[in-house]
Amino acid sequence: MSLARLTLVPGKPIIYIYDSQVDIVSRKIRQLGEWQHTEVKAVVWALNQTLPGGVVSPVLFVDIGANIGSLTLAVAAHGHTVVAFEGMPNNVLAMQASLCANPTVMPRVHLVS
């Protein structure tokens, strides 16, 4: 299985995707430049909210079943720490490649395979 390098919409991290048309996540990212845009936008919005009383608290986001890392990368690119769990070896390889391509995001992501 090979990976393709794809830069999402400007300002977003680089993500490695599968060349295959069989993988739905990779196919949608290739076609649209994103995966689950509405959901990702809602998660990032929620994580950026200020607590009552104006308290800003550090966020730890847990991504269980992180796949190739589209949500993990988006959340980390917004400055949040992410623990990403992924059990499929090929998805882990894709996410590791994406993290290497995004050195400013990499320190905020802890990948558990």
C-alpha cells in the first residue's frame, strides 16, 4: 500500500493518504480537501471555548480510532494536545508520515498503536 502526499486547504496540515480509491477517508480528502468538515469544525470550536469566569484551560483531546489522523492533525494544528489511538498498522504509518511532515504539530500529538 502506498501513500500520497496531499496538502489540505491552505493553512491546514499536510496529510498522507492512501493512493487507493477503496479507502473512503482518503478518497474524500483527495476529492474535497477535507474529511468530515462540519464535524471537525464543531470539535475545534468546542475545544476553543472559554470556561465560565473567563478561565482558559489547556485541552487534552483523545482520538480513539484515529484512522489516518485527519481529526488529530486538525485539533493539534489549532494548538491542542492530542492522544491518538489507532490499531491498524497502515493507518499508523500514514499518521507517522503526516506527523513528520508537520514538525510544528508533531510535539502536540501522542500516537498510541
